[in-house]
Amino acid sequence: MSRRSGILEFAVLGLLRESPMHGYELRKRLNTSLGIFRAFSYGTLYPCLKTLVANGWLIEEPGAAPADQPAATGRAVAPTSSLAGRRAKIVYRLTAEGKEHFEELLSHTGPDSWEDEHFAARFAFFGQTEHEVRMRVLEGRRSRLEERLEKMRASLARTRERLDDYTLELQRHGMESVEREVRWLNELIESERSGRDQRRSSPGSEAQQNTAGETDGLPRRRGDTPPDPSDDTAK
């Protein structure tokens, strides 16, 4: 399995943990909620779904066509028969084994989870991730970017005199993007630590913590829009 296929499977399982969806709706959610998948096609999604079904992590159920999807025939649909010309759509539902597998994936904190695309997918499901795991992923990502930033600075120092003004500005822009994400990660890590300390000191905090982790699969945003970790200029 390629790294990108693994990221897609992770994201599909995470979205279907919220609720069952048909392929059309799932593709829209992947595009709008997880921008790293904005360029992928049905030809990528459906083999992934078939693989997850074959592994026993999803089941297929019959469902109605989505209201906002064009009719399969491309012809106008009569008002008295709104589903005429539409095929029934397969709805994908997460199985108990699929939920268990997704939770296992959520607990992984190895180097892959710090890389650009994988980190973006992992961060999108931080609302379903344990505090300790979130901290390890955030600190790992920060460490990876600090290493990248050190290499970029060293490279710029060696080549500065040979670069024209525009190439030099591009290099500076890349460094600023990485620096901005490091600052953002510092804020997130501090917020995670502060929140943990507050929960420990508050009565009834355990029950609150158990219910607070379940969101719509997307992180609650803090202040400004976070940097895009898939920005090529930051590599």
C-alpha cells in the first residue's frame, strides 16, 4: 500500500465513523473537510472503498441517490418523480471491526504521522484522538519542522550569493512558512498542556474529558487559520 493510499483509507474510516455515507457524499467531505484530497478522483476513492469492504471494515447497504447529484442519465427529472432516472446509491457503513481498526490507527504516533499529508489527516481527527497521542504527534511534527528549518537556513547561507532576487525571495518565503507553522504548533502544544492541567484541577473533569473528544471529526480552530502543512514551499 502506498503512503497516500494509507492516508485515504484513514480519512475514509474517520469520516464514516461519524455516520454512514454514499460515495458521492464521502468524496465531497474529503474535498471540503480535508483539503489534501481536493485533487483526487472517484477512480481513487472506489478502489479504496472496495478494499475496506473486503477487509471487513466497511459494509455496503442500499440507499437513495443524493438530492444534489445530477441524474445518472443526464436528462431532466419530472417534478412528480424526483428520483426518476437516478440509480440507488450504495451507502458505506463502518463495522465494529472497522471502528476498532480506526482507533488503532489513531493511536499510532510514528514518523509517518509527522509528514506533511499524513499530519494534516491526523490533525483533522484530533477531536477523536487521545490527549497523549495528540501531544506526541504535535511534538513530533514540530521536531520534524525544526530539522527542516535548520537545513533550509544552512542551504540559504551557502547559496545566497549565487541566487537571483526572485529565487532568494522564494527561499525566504519557504522559510517563513515553516517558521509560521512552528509557532502555530508551539501554541497548540501549550494549549494542550494548559487544558490538561485545568482538567486535572477541576472536579468532575474525567466525565467532561470523556465527552469532549467526540466532535464532527474536525478540530476546533484556535484563532487564525493554521498553516497548510502540504505547502510545497515549506519543504
